[in-house]
Amino acid sequence: MKKHIPNTITSMNLFSGCIAIVMAFQGAFMWVVIGVIIAAVFDFFDGMAARLLNAPSKIGKELDSLADVVSFGVAPAMAVFIMLRDYTQYTEFFHPIELYIPYFAFIIPRFSALRLAKFNIDERQTSSFLGLPTPANALFWISYVYGIQYIAISNNVLLFLTVSFIVVLSLLMVSEIPMFSFKLSNLKIKGNEKPFILIICAITFVSLWGIMGLSLTILVYIGLSLLPIGSNPESFK
């Protein structure tokens, strides 16, 4: 019986991602945020459950990646698609192609799937990351869309910013750039400087800007990963 518990938790990750997709279609971006965050919680606890119950399985590993593609690839992409389709104003220059621009959003799940596939076969990432983790990318997009939904229609610069982020973050997911883990092995500051700085930034940004602060936190995470200061191994995909 216990061997089914981790997979059941993983399936709840998938279920939460499906709900987030439905909410994206309805333009309920706050519920997209909630759905993806709940999926991330399930994604964290399925691995923990498998370790605690000593019930790892090959099917669990594959199911985990399939669930992550939906929750951290398709769900945020649908939010971006709806935002570009229904909440973005296009200048006359873009009128001939404005029907096609929202489909740029589906670059996100494509690279998310590639990222997860690479992670599954890359033995170098057993204790650290190479490239931007898919949950981090998803958290950026759901908070970004929620934050700009009401101003995108009156600010044409955001269109260029959104498309640029799609390209850059997607490439970062499959890059060879080392990214530090957020999971702490101990509470000492030495060796955990980056996670502690990120926690402080996250609390500050969310306090100042609410949900939009999550997207700024992810940008800081990327920046910190490039700095040559102590980091901590282990974590999520």
C-alpha cells in the first residue's frame, strides 16, 4: 500500500496543474497562481514521501516528469497565451500577425519538457542544477502574468518584454549554467549564502509587491546563481 502513496501525491500535482489550466482559460490568474503553487508543494512532498517510505520506483520518476510538464510547463504557458491574446494591445505594426503572437507562449512547455527529459538522464544533476529548474520558471510566469494583466493592454513595451522573457528563460532551462539549490542541508550561513539571500529577497519583494514579487525573486535567483559565492546542493527539477 505504501508504495502507492508517492505516486498518489504526484497525481495530485498533475490534478492541480490541470485545474490551473482551466483557470487560465477563464482569465482567473489568481487561481492559476494558487494551482501551480499547490502543484509545487505536491511535487516537493512526493519525493520526500518516496524517501521516507523507502518506496522509490521507475514509474514514479516518469510520472513525476509527466506531471511537471503539465503543472510547470503547460499551465504557465496557458496563462501567458491568454494574457497575450486577451490582455495585450498590439500596435498597428503587429496587426497582421497579432493572432499568431500568443502562440509564442507554447515555447515554454516545449523547453520545459526538454529540460525535464535532460534532467532525468543527466547524472551530473544529482546534487545540483544545470539550467533553470522548471518550477522556478513556472513561478516566474504565473506571478508575472498576474502582475501585468491590467497594464499590458496600455503598455506596448510589455509585449516585447514578455516575448524576450519567453526566449531567454526557455533557453536558460536547457543551458549548462549552474543554478544553486534552494534546499538547505543545515542552518549555517556559510555555504548557504545564496539561499539565505534569496529568502530575504523573496520576503521583501512579496511584502512590497505581492504576488508580482515572486517573479522578481526568480530573477534574483538567476542572478545569484551566476555569482561566485557559496551555494548549497540538492533540490527540485
